[in-house]
Amino acid sequence: MSTDFSRLIADIEHEAREEGPRAIRELEQFREEFSLASQMIQSRRDGQLSQRELAKLSGVPQSEISRIETGASNPTYATITALLRPLGKRIQLVDDGVIVARPVNGRVRSARTAGTPRAHRS
């Protein structure tokens, strides 16, 4: 990874922190979308398939595969599973230990995902 790209990412993260919670949420959403697209590209390349070959195997048009891989499209679950099936992949939910909010007695309270240890207060 180039230093210029690393600096760009650092600048984007800094800017999001300065803008507040909404910008941070948007950055996290972008990271998730980018991660999925990048994993799909890597899986296709690992399978030594071109976009055109994957299109034939999956039934998803090559133009849509291109839009997904460049982040210009927001694919449905059905499209993602159709693309992953010929690659021997599937979607799986992974517990990342993120703290989520949930209503308790009409108020929003923090909650940890299952299996995430509580931090001790000093």
C-alpha cells in the first residue's frame, strides 16, 4: 500500500471524527461495502475467472458485476449469492463485538453483542 493512499485514508478518518457520529457511521458503512466488493473481486481472481466468465456461470450480467466491483451498485442478497455460488463461497454473519443500542424501559441503552466481555470501570 502506498504512503499516499495510507495518508488519504488517515485524512478521511480524521475528517469523519471531526464531523461527528453521523460521518463516522457513513465511513463505517463505506468500509463494509468496500470490504464486500474487495472480497468478491479477490474470490473471482482466486477462481481465475474474468467478469465475463463469472457472468456466464452466475447468470448476473457482466455490466452488473463491474458496477458491484467498482462500488457503483448496491446488489441484492440474491445477486450476491448468485455471484458467490460458482466461486464456492457463501454469505455468513460474523459477530464483530460491536456495541449496539437497544430500548430498555423506553430508553435507549448500550448493549454488547453476545460473547463480548464487559469493560471494567475504574
